[in-house]
Amino acid sequence: MAKDTLWYYSAMGSSYQNASTARIKILHIIGQMSHGGAERQLMELCKGLAPERYALSICSLTPEWAMFDQYELSHVTRIECYKKIGIDPAIICRLAKIMRTGHYDIVHTWLYTANTWGRIAARLAGVPVVIGSLRVTSDWQSRTRTTISQILVPLADVMIANAQAVRDSDMAKLLVHPAYEVIYNGVDTKRFLPIDPHQVRQARRSLGLPENSPVIGTVGRFDPQKDYKTWLRMAYQVRSSIPNAHFVIVGDGELRPAINAWIVELGLENNVMLLDSRSDIERIMPLFDVFVLSSTYEGLPNVVLEAMACGLPVVATAVDGTVELVHHHVTGILVAPGDAGGLTEAVLDILANPEQARAMGQAGRSHAKSEFSLERMVAATDDLYHRLLVKKGIIKQDS
């Protein structure tokens, strides 16, 4: 085994021996490395963890590496171990072989598919510390998935939830509970930040948006979860009150044809701009006057954090972890899911009161910086790794 690894198997079997000069080896497993919230949080975590302390690898279960490639982290190893579509028990053996060969100290899995197959493989491979991640509430989960999650509870040392609501949802579904650790998502407040009005006007012009009209925007997958039909009904109603209002939706996914059809049906072709998924969301968000999220459920939505960091007032549905981000009438306005009229009223209220909008945006940015920084997320995860390694006797308390 390479000299820079922290542990190696002894000649007597699988017990780990201390190699004092080296780094903790961590294998992260995730379903895919596309442009999603969990994928971004994983890459930000890898970017923030000290490379002199950790040797990091990421295994994607599908050949989708867009987010990994975007970050270009030379100290993070890419491992390909692709899972067949549907049930693929052989993936357990393939993952376990990778784990045994790599002698990992920690396996950290992300989202349901990786949580399922990765935890089983990690225990078969004898990995000392196994961590799972919960990123959305379990309310949407099928009975079969809930049963599988229940069976696998003993296989993880801890399950990280990215919001209190996510933890509580999982607890309500399971009869036997794992150990939970709530670690909130982090946002890069140096990347996502407000820009001055002159820059806003210039950037709007370059994008083809009117410089001085109200712009309401959102970012997210074109997925039923985001309830774009309600979002567009809000846009229709806002335009009825403010004819020159414009709307921007950034994303991609299965619902693109349906969204285009709804735009035409509502006669919004001249008011709605539909943009593909982009890696430069920090350049688009500051152009909005209001950020609106109409999801039917969430974990802890990164896009809301990013909007807050950009100094935008947020209108959002009062679901799950979103409520832990948006303080009603302080950093934004919360509305019941599916309530297009409520979204409309909130948007019009904010647009009619620019001082209130400015105060909400400033409060949101302050909240994001103090409670949801990347540094805070990385430090909390680093601390959890350390505590679990100490508990297992892998490292000493003062290491």
C-alpha cells in the first residue's frame, strides 16, 4: 500500500495498523455527479477538507461527471463503478472490492441509491466507519424504499441529515432509528453575492432582459417536485398586475416540453425566459428582483441559500427544510404549497415595497453568512469524521 495512507492491513488479517505519517482515506459514493444540490455539496466538502489530512475519492454509480469536472480538484480521485439500471446486486461485490483494495477508513454515501448499495458493500469490506446521507424528506418515499431503509439502519454508524425536517421525516418513517447528525448545507458567499445596480442593468441587457422591468426568477430541475405549473400561474397573475414584469426559469429535465406548453397556454411567451442549466448561476441570480421557489417538498434547498447570499428577498413554499432557511417577513415570505395566489400576493407585496425588499435581502445574506457558510458545513463534517474515528479507536482523541 502507498506510504501516504493512514492505515494498512496487517499480515494477521483485517485489523488496521497505524501509519503515523499519513492521511485518512475516505470514499464518497453517489448515484451520479450531475448538476444537483447534493453533488455540489459533495464537491464543496472535498474542496474544503484539508488535503494534507484526507485522501479523498469519489465513486459515481453512473457515467455522469459534469459536477466533478466543473471543480477540477486534482487531489480528489475519480473512481468509476457503474451500476446497471434497476436492481443490480453485483454492484455490492464491485464496490466491496474497491473498498478492500483502497483500505478506506471511512465510506460516506450520498442519496438513496448509494446509501443502499454502498452501506452493504462497506460492511462486507470491513470499512471501520460508514456514514449515510439524507438529502430530502422521506415523505415521498415508497413503502418498499422505507422497508429497505429500515433493514439497513444497523449498517451505518450515523446518518447525516441536511435539515431538521429531513431528520424528523426519516424518524417518522422508521420504527428503529439510526444515529442522526444534522449538518446544514453550506453556500459560498464569496461566489454568490449582490452586485450593484449598474452591473445589474448591463448584465440584463446582455441576457436580453429589459433593464428596468421587474424580474422574478427561479432555478431548479424541471421536475414535478418543483411544481412549475403553480410557478407559471403565479407569473400569469403577476403579469396581469404588472404587464412589463419578466420571469426567468433556469434548469433542465423531463418537464421541459410541458413547461414550454404551459407558457404558451398562458400566453407568457413574451414574458418568460427559459434558460438551460448553467454553471454560472452566480451571474444570473443577482439579476432577479425576487427569487421564487414553488416546490412541493424539499430537503434544504441550495438555491434558496444561493438567492439569500445574493441579497434577494425570497418567496417560497413553506415545506420541510425551506422553513429553516426563510424567516417569514424577515428574509422573505412563506406560502402554502400549490398556492399560486399566495405566491402572487407575496411577489407583488415585495415589488411594491422596495425598502422592505432591500431589508429582506440584506437580512437573508447576513443569515446565510452566519449560519450556512461553507466553512461551517466543512468544519461540522470534519468534526464528525474525527469523532467517529476516535470512537472506533482508529485515531487518538488529540490527533
